Amino acid sequence: MLLRITFYLLFISMTHSIDAQSLNATLSSYCQKIVAEGYNISPERKATLDSIAHYIQVQYQKKQPIALTFICTHNSRRSQFGQVWAYAAALYHGLPISTLRTYSGGTEATACNIRTIEALKRAGFTVNTNEKEAKNPVYEVLMNDKEVLSLFSKQYAHASNPQENFCAVLVCSQADEACPIVKGAEKRIYLPYEDPKKADGSEAETNAYDATCKLIAQEMLYVFSKIQP
């Protein structure tokens, strides 16, 4: 596990230094369809998303690093979607990514659920791992031929996540209740999503994960559409 974490930290430092690239064709098409449908988001929800956009905008204006950590109980589904789609949305909108970092974590570590991975694949991401039999595999999620994020389940205070100067986005009610204060966070925002886990093992499973994946994609695309670099 220590070797995997060391590799992960080295991998992140290398991949995030690459200049912005466009998304692959399938992902671009997926995002274009969402944008073309319009952002059908309630005023109350938009207000929350706008607060995330404001944090990002201020950091850009101050030429400061931008770190977003998506937090959920098990860091298995919604927080992983959030980490991936925030970064993909920035790429889609052509924003500078040299100072942008996206992370995820939980109040406990489990594993990135394979249903989450399959939904990301259906959206157009390429996902690889050499650890299929591991209890907590590290997945490499490719957005094009160079831009990669590594996903695995971890507590939000894990060494691979920022310890200070980040925006904590809590995406489930349990994490919100368990983390009234997120140590080191400059800003704490509650942005809950319904857990697709309730559909596990049912005929509705694929649709539930695809719907959650698309909803988080839509809202992250909205957030980054507001940013002026």
C-alpha cells in the first residue's frame, strides 16, 4: 500500500504539470449534449454552485492554487464522480489547469465502487488498473491521451489530499453531519446528491449510476462555465 501511495503522489505531480488539453472526442460529445440541453438547475441549487464558482474565480484572480476536495462517507461513488467531473469540466471549458487540483475523500476509506468506474467509462473516460483483485484498487482515469487522474478510496485527511487552503465540497448528508468543521479548509460547501447505491443489484442499477454521473457532470460544467481565467 505504501508503494502504491508513493507512486500515486509522484504520478499526480507529473500529470498535473501538463498543459491543458481538450477532452477526447467521446467525452467532448457527452459534455456538448449536456450543455446543449441547458442547465435546468433550481435557483437554490445554483446559489450553492455559484459559491463554488466564486471560490475558484477568486483563486484565479489572485493567481493562487485552486484545490477542490469532494467529500462523502465512503469515498466510493459521489465524491469520486465530483473529483473527476470538476477536472473534466475545467478542461472542457478551456480553463488553465496548471494551478487546478481536484481531490476526493471520505470519513472512512473503502474502495472506489466498480459501478462508479463503469459509469465513467460509459460517459467516455478510459479507465485502467493493474489492481483488479485489490481491496482498494487505484484506477487511472484518462480524459485524453495525457490528462489522467488517479482514483482510490481514502479518508479526506489522507496524505495525498491537501491539508490546508482548499475548498471542501460535501456531497452527502452523512459527511455533512460528520464533518461540521473540515480542518484546513478555506471554504466548506454542502452540495448533496442522492446515493445511487440504493439501486445496487437491481434492474435500475445502470440507470441510477448514469443519472448520478450525468447530474454531477452537468453541475460541474455549470460551475466552470462561470469562470473567467
